[in-house]
Amino acid sequence: MINSTWKMYFSAIDFVFFGLTLNLSNINEMINMKENDENSKKEKLSKQFWSILILIFLSINLGCLYVAENSNVQILNPIALNITSVLLCFLSLGFSYKLIVKLSTV
């Protein structure tokens, strides 16, 4: 514990998987959401689009992290990958919170 570094406690892959789980849950909730009118259909499609877009970015980030971890090839700067992992995770968390609040008030 005394000689441990921050890398031991911080795993960017964990943040990416948390973001992926949140976005997959969002898509599942939107599939089961009832559509009352045309505006609700457009809003649902918009939210699905953003969830899928974040999902794609998280998947690309995960692929880069796996390549960097399992080989000596550095596709991107490791610090940049860590920062984007955390930012995308918090973006997913905020988006999920907004979606769940919206669904619970309907």
C-alpha cells in the first residue's frame, strides 16, 4: 500500500464499462418507452441517437485501451485515453440521469 501508485487504483477500462452499461440501459429504457405523439417519437429518436453515438465512442476508446494494454503499440496517448474514458463515463452518467428523471415524471 505504501509504494502503490494511482494507476493501481484507477482503471480507465472500468470507467468505459460503466459508461457502456449505462448507455445500454438507456437504449433498453427507450425501447420500452411509450410514444404518445409525434414530438415524443422525435425525442425518443434523438435520445437513441445520442446513446448510440456515445456507445460508439466508448467502444473505440475501449479498443484503444485494450490494444495499449496488451501490446507495446500506443495508438493514442495513455493520459488522453484515461481522460476521455472518465469524461465519456460522466457524460453517460449525466445523460442517464436526465433520461431516468424524464421517464419517472411521465
